Amino acid sequence: MKTASKELQKLRSMAEASLNKTAELQQVLAQIEANLSRAENQKIIDKKSK
């Protein structure tokens, strides 16, 4: 019985780590998207000012 409990605890820990990585990945992707958007907007502003 102890083995099953330890295995469940291990699986739960792995699942939590996976969720954390997914959240971190989504945050990084959002930052990249924001940076690309800012760069694109800056290009438009630069073209309008010429």
C-alpha cells in the first residue's frame, strides 16, 4: 500500500511540475508576442513619420 501511495505522490508532483512549465511557457510566448507587436507598431510609426 505504501508503494502505491508513493507512486501517486510522485505522479502528482510530476503533474504539478508539468503545469508550472506550461504556465511559464505561455508567459514566455505572450512576452514574445508583445515584443513582436511593439516592433511592428514601431515600424508603422516610423513609416508614417517619413
